[in-house]
Amino acid sequence: MLEIIVLPLLTMVTCKETRAAIIALHKNGFTGKDIVATKIAPKSTIYRFIKNFKERGSILVKKASGRPRKSSKRQDRLLKRIQLRDRSATSAELAQEWQQAGVSASARTVRRRLLEDGLVSRRAAKKPLLSKKNIRDRLIFCRKYSEWTAEDWGKVIFSDEAPFRLFGASGKRLVRRRKGERYHQSCVMPTVKHPDTIHVWGCFSSKGVGSLTILPKNTAMNKEWYQNTLQQQLLPTTQQQFGEEQCIFQHDGAPCHKAKVITKWLGDQNVKILGPWPGNSPDLNPIENLWSILKRWVDKQKPTNSDKLQEVIMKEWVAISQDLAQKLIESMPS
């Protein structure tokens, strides 16, 4: 009878199932010697399971207490305060400072404690340094236009200049690689000491991209160049996209944009300006998102010289859909 009961139990492989089978046999009146004879588990294991069951009345294993923590909750809070006081402090530096407070712990333990509090090590985000004037001007601008809808922003032509560099230096590139493939040809981003850089000026609205012009080599980005660009690129774009409808032109506070001759020219052309535009605020201009997308597309083409780079930039620019442009404009209210 024992053999009949045990036969299917011999196929059990996990310790939990084996323990349950031993206790089941024990409850059915089989002695420890009988259960050992089935060879379901080592003799010492069988008797230990039966002994624990008799003492606790359960087949569940008591959870081990584990290694005691090296720090108390109060000391953990102290570590958190130390980290928040200096966000860039390394785990090794924190361990040394924590040790001065009476906690001898490794850098690894420090990282675990901080992780419990949700403090994860991440690369610091880069953003323009804002002065008090920048902050005040940004607040004034946002309050002024806070009630504008996507339809209102759809009447604005956004513009900006941007640099494009050879060999994928324009933006970031992520690759998926296996161990040992860090320097595999398909996983590296070639660099040169002095990469050719091409500067462009472009504009766009909810109706799509407008003109894009490339600044010729050895040409200064000054008021003369800018006025010519507005004359040759902006006016045709406004006419093509808005016709006789009044639109609003956006440009930042770059020196060549603020020149008196430019201000007078825009006034003479009856061009309405969005502003006053706050300084150091590229994040308020949706064309920055468009540049980021365009640079990724250009980098994928892997141009190898300046002529090819210019060709790819122009090709990818005209390929930008109105749908993408409209989505960027519609993000302005938020």
C-alpha cells in the first residue's frame, strides 16, 4: 500500500512538494522508518520535516531572520539627508561620511539603502543656466500666453538656427551590443578632432515646415545675413502658408535678431512678433524638438562629407510631414 501511495510522489522534485508528501504520509499513519524506505528524501531530512511539523503544526518553513541590518531606521534617514545635501556625492564618499556617524558599511550597502528610498543614480540632465532675470522673463511670457489654445499657436511661425556636425556628433546615439562588442565597427560612433559643422536657419508652423537655408562657409551670422534670410526665406514662407491671413513670427533674442535694422525691417514688412521672448529658453520653442528629430534622421544617413551632409539635411527637412509639425505646435499649451 505504501508503494502505491509513494510511487507518484517520487516524481516530485521541489523541496516544498517533497515536504508536503512526507507530511501527508506521516498523517496517514506511516512511521519515519516506513517513509525513509521510500527513498523520497534523505533520512535526516525526513525526520527533520516530521519533527518541525509536530512542533509547529504546519509544513511551512519558518522564515529565517537573515543577516541583521548594519543600520537603524534613524541612521538610514541620516544617510538620506546626507545624499540630498549633496546629490553628486558618490556611494564611496557617502560611506565615509556615514562612518563618521557610527555606521560602518560598504558603498554597496549605501546604494541599497538609497535605492530603498527611491534615490537612484542617474546622469544629470543638462539645461541652460537661468539668471533671476531669465526666470522672471519666462514667468511673464508664460502668464501672457497661458490662455492661448492650440488654434492660437497655429498662427505662429517658429524659427531658429541650428548646427549640424559630421559623423553623428549632432545628437546622441544608442546601440545594442553584446559583451565584448564595445568597439565593434557597427557599435561605435566615429569622431574627428574638428568635425565640419554646417549652420542652418529654418522655420515652421502648424501648416508644415517652411524654408530652410544653409549658412555659407566663412559667412558671419550677423544682421546683414539675417535680414537677407528673412527677405529670401521668411516672407515666401508666410505667403505660402498663410496668404493674406495675419500670422505671428517668433525668433529668440540673439544679437543679430535684436539689431535695430532688423526691428525696423520687420516693422516695415508689417510682421507681428511673438514676445517679448525670454532669454535662455530654447525649451519654449517647439522647433528645438524638430531639430532633434531632424538630427537623428540625418545621422542615420551617415554622410561622409560636407556636401553630402547638406544634401541629406535638405532632403530630410522636406520629408517632415505636416502631421508632425502640427503635433509639435499643439503641444504648446501644455
